[in-house]
Amino acid sequence: MQESTTTRRTIAKGAAWAVPVIAVAAAVPAYAASGEPPPITQVTGLGCKEPGESFVVKGDSTFKFGYRFALVSTTAGVVSIQSATLPGNDDVGVDTTITRSISVGQTFFFTVFSRKSANGSGVLVLILNGTVFTIPVTTNGFPVCDR
């Protein structure tokens, strides 16, 4: 009969895997565990699409559409956009240098640039008071923006 022994190396390997799991769990926003919606949501009916070739983004003058998303927050503070994903788009641009001071219930806008004007669902990744939130958005039925 062979006797099983646990070595210090085996314990150290197990501890190395356990630490990252704890760190990742701590980074999840409180609303995710509670099932509550994020503090920022899309305001339907206020978003619009800018016509093609309306924008030059960081020296790139290729054909672009601008999706202007209307958002509202249940929390006051400072918000900025980190990234965006739009339907059927692998070429989406955002200006990560823009920040906005917002108050509770205030509607604010962010524009996302794209080479395609497809309707569908996507996500905006926003930073509100230092916390990252993934906000589901839709571009269905976006009218052309008024000039």
C-alpha cells in the first residue's frame, strides 16, 4: 500500500490559484451580485445617428457614422467612456479623453464612431466615479441627428 503525502509545493500551487480568484471577485460591482441594474442606463428615443463622413477621428478621415447615445444616471459624479462594442462592428472609435460631471437624473450624451450604421445591440463601457460599468445599449430605430 502506497502512502499519500502532501508536500509544501502542492500547498503553494493551490494557494497561488486561490489568490487571483479572490482578487477578481472583489472587482465585481455590487449591483452585479444583487441583480440590480447598473447606475447608468440608455434613454430610449433620444439617441441618433450622424450622417456618414461627418467625423474625423484622430486623423482618420475614413467614412464614419456617429452614434449619439443618450444616457441617464442614478448616481452623481464624473463619467467617461472607456470603450464600445456595436452590432457587426470591429472598427469602433471612442474619445476616452472626454469626461462629464453629471447629477442624478441628468441626461448626458456620448458619441461612438463607426464605419457601419447597422442596427442592433451593443455595450458601452463607462467609468463612473472610478468604477467600471458595462452598459447594454441598442441602436435600433436611431433617426438621423438634427443639425
